[in-house]
Amino acid sequence: MALVDAVAALRSDPDLAPCFVDWRTLLAEAARFASWPDALDVRIVEALRLRGIDRPYTHQARAIAGALGRAGERPRDQVVVTPTASGKTLCYTAPVLQAILDDPSARALYLFPTKALAADQLDELHGIVTDAGLPVRTFTYDGDTSPNARRAVRTSGHVVITNPDMLHTGILPNHTKWVRLFENLRYVVIDELHTYRGVFGSHVANLLRRLRRICRFYGADPVFICCSATIANPGELAEALVGRPVDVVDDNGAPRGERTVALFNPPVVNAELGIRQGVVNATTAVASRLQAAGVQSIVFAGSRTRVEVLTQYLREAKGGRPLHPGAPPIVRGYRSGYLPKERREIEAALREGRLRTVVATNALELGIDIGGLDASILAGYPGTVASLKQQMGRAGRSSRASLAVMVASSSPLDQYVAMHPDFAFGESVEAARVHPDNPIIAAEHLKCAVFELPLDADEQQDALGSHTPDLLDALEEIGTVHRAGGRAYWSSEAYPAEGVSLRLGAEQNVVIVDQGPPAAVIGEVDRPSAMTLLHTEAIYMHDGRQYHVDLLDWEELKAYVRPVDVDYYTDAHLAVDLKVMDEWDATPAPAVRGHGEVAVTYLATIFKKIKLHTHENIGWGKIGIPQDDLHTGAFWLTLPEMQSGGRRGQTEAALQGVAQVLVNVAPLLLMCDPRDLHLSVQAKSPHTGLPTIFLWESVPGGVGFGEHLFRETARLLQIGLGLVEACACSEGCPGCVGPPSAPGAGVKAVATEALRALARGIEAGAGVEAAG
Amino acid sequence: MVTTARAAESPAEVRERLRALIRRLEARPAPRFAPPADHPHAEGPEGDERDWAARARPRAIEEVFPSAVRRETDAGACTVIEVTYGLDHLVGEQPLRDIAHVSPETYALLAPHEGVEDVALGELLFLDIESTGLGGAGAMAFLVATGRFEERAGIDGGAGPAFVLRQYLATSPPEEGAVLAALLEDADVRGGEPVLVTYNGRGFDAPMLDGRATMHRQRAGFDALRHVDLLAPMRTGLRGAMESCRLCVVETDVLGLTRPPGEVSGADVPGWYFRFLRSRDARLLVPIVEHNALDVVSLAAILARFGALLAEQRAPAPLDSVALGRLHAARGDHERAAAHLQRAVAVLPPCGARDDTLLRLATAHRRAGRRDLAVPLWQEAAARPGVPGLRVLVEVAKALEHDRRDFPGALAAVEEAVRRAEALARFDPRTSRRWIEGLAVRRARLERRAARQAATPGRAVGAVG
């Protein structure tokens, strides 16, 4: 078998073998089957048989039975937590089809985080329904649905597949047009539940509160079926989102082939400076061996630029060329920025085995059906263990053996993982947190809720969390809510859902125009990324082809490109600067800290031209794009200047170390996603005049994390100290104060000392306040 | 869920913090509430909310609208204002009396495919709503006006039809349910199946009322009624000939209405209503109620006007002829279209609307099989200097290319246009360049086609005429 041979070859390759720092084999597990629940209609059983599913796995049977409910009992909400490719879809498809066969007026609503996943699900469901000749109509409803089709979706769709954003701005605020759906809603399916965490998850939790209100109005009480990738707390997350206890189904009965897992730490190329071979070249080395051996692989590259570089390298490598000149490529890239049609083609080519290697961003991490591949290669640690497991899980399906390799980059976090394989391959994964009662998020959704349906007296207590009464009073004071007859009415002409985006970041995209002839749009890239990818004179790579950007029209958001063939690529530098715009609160010395609004500016400054393969710097240029601003909330904390005995380097080390600890633990305190918070360190901040650590939010305007951290600084420091003291490392690691810049730098010691001093300072400050 | 402990914070502090937060959130969109200073209903010079309250005692509904009555329904009570208009009532220059001339032909022209040709006058339900927003479940219909022609005793003792306007007003948000219930009772929507007459009611009023009924757990069914939506024929007949196709523009341009001073614009209606809700000063409702009444009466007047025009009981104004001509053309009756457009062209002053009408007349002639009548019109239009002439030349080129496959002729027209666009460069270089660039594409294509046609002489076409 090709894979076994390929693994053996990797392990014996004189160049590569020494770099594999860990090999482990996860044993195959046999499938465990159960029988179909009695309540399931024979037509469904037959339809599934037609698709090659004779019996359900144990977890499928349990989830289906739970969602159908026992005779005379209410069905129970479910969250199914099993690895990639374990047949999660069936867990909700079967009960939904059953409900529709029992009662043709029954309806189901599916929520997927992205349009691509929704389209994928539509195809799959459509396949089952058509094969079996079941009278079930399924539609997607999103921004791409034509106005003419919308009416049909609203009135006659049995299964409506949409995304949270569309539910938020399109469906709930117009629920009177969806009477048929809401009156008959039996199931709400929430797939990829683990993606709803942090700020986005907190928004979705409030969105589901609104959904349940509307259901109650129409007399419906749908059962929620959620599916999640492996996280530490699926039951807790599902309960926080759905708003009531949920049964956890995590007894995976799906078979798993033997999986070989390996960690590859690239060779040291400069021993004096401790520099290792770059992750791109190292990944190319590993992936090209597999490619040459005929192993079908997926390569996860961290960034879009990396996707393109790797696609090109692998096309040039052995086994990367099509058999006949002019035949379609067998190595392809896949990332956001490709048009939907192109993506569907790539997915189909993968399933049908026409592609040998696909290089993707995490866009392919979620459940898009691409079939089982032989190997998964990760160019760098994806940031969380949950993501790592998802990406590795893309290799292997049913009982076939598979290989997963993580190639470490030189970043401290990657090096930490490379040194601690148990961290990555062990049992522990991160917990997903949401904070639906965050007052800013709840306030935005409260407005939407009042708009959708006046709040009655009971609902005015807690419809959107504990702050509801106070928020309503404040909204009434401003005039957007009017109370009459004991109910709270919307009294503004605004359409509140439009002002609230569930996700981070701007929605504006830069369109990429190949000037041709014939001129054609080849893709889109979001605005912040365009600064570094599509600036004038950039080499933009798309599906392994090089384009020269002749002009980036920043006003019109268009980049005009033409295909070229050059031996370099461009790498742009993005400078991030932070300024305090407004201080909302602050404490005086000895522990100076504060919170308020900051302006973060991104400025693409210069770009370098880097020669392919040798990675020499062969030139540079200036980027003439105006800077982009983000105004958001932030918390800041200063370090006292070191005592006269302390060296300047120590202050710096302490500042970096404390900052690293705080950004690591702040998400625990805030219960947010690590990505919702960013770190900036200023050795002497113009605002405070002191060494200052800024923790700022990703969301424009912020959601109040800064204030939260300001009020809870003592606890923040306490958790941070606890983490550092419990950490087994001696000199610092990415899990606590960050890795030492050089051995013996003593980061951990000075940072710990600084944390203690800060904690004492806060205590003293509190004492001063109490005394005064 | 663990919520964060804010142990040190008192309830009052929490409240104040949340208030401050809401203020910060709400500071973003600019409010649009203040009525214009010179408005007769605005007593304060700047219209500031507190000044307003301080200077004048709020007036109750019955003080401001003496004919208002409270109406009890199963869904609570609302306010109803009823006004009867005699048939001598004029909307602008248009008397309601002309409603008698409305015939099946009127409906066939204004609302084809609705199956309303046989409808009796008494079945018509003129309707217009005022809402607090354009869409979504949070926009409520707080004022609904209906109009019907009903038999009424006249002042002289005899009976005859009169236009009875009823306005259903929710004096607070919960009363919307009663507004709908009263409306449904009176209009007999479910039993009698009236025919709606609205302006954009297909897209807005009817679905909105049905949606609002759902919100109040009532069933309405306005969307299923037969419907004369006058927006459609006004668009067909007059788009481009008026500043826009909004009802207030039709009222001034077609009916000859002079807008009352300080009239509330549609966009300001929600703001005025919200101010009323807070201040309870019914004077704030006056401009809304007047505006709403006028819109419904205008619907009757528009229908009456087209009835009279088609019955040839009223001499058409230039815009009437334009509209009639275009409506006939849309139905495929090019001979009648040509007659109306001819009349419009004869009386319209030289302007954009005339140029457009001239071309439409040419097209009507051509479609009616009278190309001989079309060509001189084109030539006339093409003689106009500047951009209008350029447009016509392009039209001529299109007609010659696509209808007659006379590529050399079309090419000649384009070349003439290019010459003129070049001449324009001295006065307006940007426009000139844009035209030259646009014409270059057309010219290149025509040259290709002309060359190909020359190579296959069998497909050549005879001379124009």
C-alpha cells in the first residue's frame, strides 16, 4: 500500500528522518454498530441503505433516538461530539426527515457558520431526498438567494439551510413572512457548534434567545440538534447557546483506521543563531515525498500567501505535474478569495480522486465534504489543539490507514509544541467560552428583540439576560423603546439588526481584476489583507499562478493584475500602532492602569521582493496605501520603572513576560476566544509615560472587555501568577511568560517578580481608596 | 454560565453604567426628529423637545380632531376619523366627479391582468397606510386611511355617491390591533372581497397589513385581494417624464395640486409620530393625518382623471398624453399610442421629455408598420444640437442596425455622431471623450458587419424609406 511505503520511506530518508521528533501510532478502532431506532420510517432506512448505510454507528443511533423522543416523551436536545468524518450529518438528517414524513407541514431550520458549508449540506440532503423519492423540499437561504426564489423558500421549503447572519438580519426581523416555517418548526440544527465561541458565539447565543422567543410566539418548541468538533466542554457550550440543558452524545462508534501521527521540526540551518529551515520549504520537502509516492494529501498552510507559495512549489516538485501536458493540474490551492464555483470544482475533484494534493487555509478545516484523504500535513501549529485535531482529522476515513504530520515553524509557540508533543497529541483540548450577558452584546440584541416582538412584562425581566431591565430603562430614556399597556415597543424607524454585525471585521472586499484580454474577475480579498497582498507592484498568487498588481485602486477597491512569470514573490510589512483616544477610567500611582477607547492603525509600509527557493531579498518598495483604523476598547496596565539596580533589559523582559501571561489568561477571565483580544506593548507609552501593556479588542467599538479587565485587574493578576507558578518550565515557555529570547535571560524570574509587585500595588491602591 | 461578580457595585451603579453604555451606543446614528422651524405646527423656534413642552400645553386628540371617535373592537379600542368628500371636491384641478367615467377600459389600461374590468365603483377600497418604518416586524402601521364611494344624502336632499374617508389611528402602539380589527370589520376584506386601489400597495401596504395582523394574531388577507396598484401604470406612463414616480410628484405634476406649506414629508412621518407618543400632544399628528388623507383622496382623483381622459371627457394635458401614449404602447396598441404621443409632441416644449416622447412616437409608428412616419421624426430629433442629438443618432443607428440590418446606414449615423461628439470637445471635453469612447465600440462593430455584409451581397437591404 502506497501510504505504508511512503511512511517507511520518510522514516528512513537520511535528510528527513532526524527531524521527526515524535512518531506515534493511534490504533485502529473497529466500528460499533447499533440498530435503527424503531420509530424511524422504513423509507428513510431504505434511502440510507441506497447510499450504502446499512446500520447506524452507536452514536448515531443514540442521537437519532434522543432527537426523535420515546413515545409519549418530549424529544431531547442533543449535542453530538465526535471526530471529523464520523457521520454526524446523519444524526440530524434522520430525525428531520422522519418529522417531515410524519407531517408534511413540519419544518426544520439548519444553521451553518458559512455559505459554503450550507451549499455542501444542500447537495447532500438533496441527494438523499432525490434517491429515495421523498417529498421533501430543501433550500438554502442566504445573500445569494434570488429575490424571486425567496418567496418559495419562505412558504414551501421543508428544510431551510441558512447562516447566523441571515437569521439575524433577514429572517427574524421579518418573521411575519415566515409564518409557515415558525408555526411548524420541529428541529433547529446547529452544525459546527464549536465555531460559535468568543464574541461571535456570544452574539449567536443572543440570536438563539431571539429565535426561541419567535418560536414561542408561533407556538413552536423546536428540538435543537447540535454537532461539534472535539472541544473540552461541548455540553456547557451547547447549553449556553441553546439556553437549556442538552444531552451530550460523545460515544463515537465510527471506525477509525490506524493513524500515524508525526511531528517534524525542520533542521537547524544556522547553529549560531539557532535558525531553522523555513516552514514552507520543510513542508514542501515532506509533502513532495508523499506526493511522489502517489499519496493523496491535504496541506494546511497558515496564510493565503503560504497557500499560493506551497501550491507553486508542489506543482514544480516530483509528482506534482499532470501525466499529460495540458491536462488539468493535480495540485491545487483552496482558500477564501477563490470564487465559489472554483471551490466547488476543487471539492469535487478531491472527492473523485482527480487531485493529488490540495493546499488549503483553514477554510477546509470545517465539515466541507471532500472525502477521506491519505495524509494531512500542517505547515505550522494552527493555534489551538481543537483546530489541530480537526485538520489532522481530514486524513483518513473509515478503516483506511492515514498519516498526519505537523511541521513546526520557528515561532515560539510552534517550537513549544515541537518540544512537548503531549501538549498537541494528548487528550486535552481547549474549552469554548461564550458570554451572552455581556452588556454591549445583549443591548444590541435586546433592540433587535424588541423590534421583532414587543416584550411583555415577564420578558422585560430577563429575555436577554440579567441586564434586560436596566438596558430597557436606558433604551426608553433615549426613546428607542416605548412602554405602553405593560409591554415594551420598538419606537424608532431604525432597523436595528442592520447596525449589528455578528462577526469581526469589515465586510468590504477588494475585487481582483485580471486585465486580460479578456478582462475577468478572478477573486476577492478582504480589505485588511489586500493591504499586504494586493498593493501596487505586489506579486499576487492565485491558484499557483503569478500575477503582477499593476494598480491597486483603493478608492474603488479594485486591484488590476496581469499574469506574469517571475522568480520572486513579495512580502509586505504591516505596522500596527496604538493611540489612546479617550480614557474612561484610570487609577493613579502606584498602580497606574486604565481603560478606554484606542485607535489602532494598520499601515502597510514597505514590501520586499524575495527570490523563490533561495529566499534572498532582491529588492524592496514603498506601499502607498493610506492607513486603516480600528477604534476599539482597550485595557492598559503599567509597570513601575525598575529600581535603580535593575537593568534596562530587565524592564523590557518583565514587560514582555507579563504581557504574554496576561494575554494568555485574559480570555479565561473574559470567557472569550483568544482571537478576540490583541496585545500591544509600549516601552514608554506616550499616554502613561511608563512601560505599558495594552490589551485591545478585535471588534470595532469593542464589547466592553477593557472595562471588565480594569475592574478585575486583581483577579487577572492572581490568575496570571497562578499560571506562572504552576508552570513546570524553568525559564519560560509559550504557555506562561513566553519562551526566553536567549538561555539565561531570566524572563520567568523578572516577570514573576513584576506580577507580584503589580498585585501588591493594586492592593495598596485599593487600601488608599478605602482610607480616603 | 458563570457571570462575573461585580461585588463592589451597587444596583444604582450598575444602572448608571448601563445607561452610559446605551447612550454611547445610541450616540452613533443621528436622530431626525425636529420639525422645521417655519412649520405652522412647530410653536418653538427651534423645535427642541423641552422648549416645546414648556411653551405649550399638550392638546388631546379630540381637541385637535373634533370628528374623531373612539371605536371599540374585539382587540381593544382605537380612534377613527371620518370625513365625507362630495363629488365636487377638487384635488388640484381634478374633480372627483369624473370617477363616473371610469369604465372597463380604464382598468384594462391601468391594471391589466388583474381581472377587475367588471368591478363596481362601490367595491373599490382606496387605501394608504402610515408606518413607523419601511419594513420588518418592528415597523407598525399606526394610521390606515381607507376611502370608498358610498351613497350619501346630499345637502339638497337627494342621494348620490360621495367619497367617504375613514382614518384608523393607533394613539399608542398597543392600539394597532384595534386599528386592524376595525379596518377588517369595515372593509369586509374576508367576506366581500373589495378591490384595493393603492400606490405601491402590492409591494408595501398589503403585505405590511397582513404582517401586522399576524403580529396581533389576526388573519387579514389583503395580499390576496384583487388590486389596482397605480404605481405600475404611473411608472410605465411617466417614468423619466417626472422628477420621480413618488405619489406626491404625481399629485403635483398630473393633478396640478399645490402642496400645503409646511407639509410633512413621508420620511419625517415616523419621527413626528414618536414625538407624539412621548409628548401626547395631538397637534403633532395633524400634518400626518392631513398627508394621509390627501394621499387617499388623490388615488381616487388619479383614477377619475384617467377614466375621464379615456372617455374623452377631459382635454389631456401634455403629461396625460405622454402617459396615455406610453400605456397604450405597453399594451401593444401602437396606433392609439401614436395618436396620443403625436399630441404630446405637438404641445410639449423642447425639453428632455419631448425628445424622449419623439423617439417613442417614432417607435410606435415603426411598430404600427409606418416606418415612413418614423424616419422624419428621427431626422428631426437628430438635428437637435448637443447631447440630445447624439442620443438620437445612436437610436437611429440602433434602429438601422437591428431592425433593418442596414449597416452602412447605421455606420453613417454613428460617424455623424462621432463628428458631433468631437465638435463638443471645445465646450465639454469630458462628455465629449466619454461619447467618443462609447461610439468607437459601436463603430468598430458596424464596420465589421458592413464589411461582412458587403462580402455576401445576397443579404443586402434596400434603402431606407
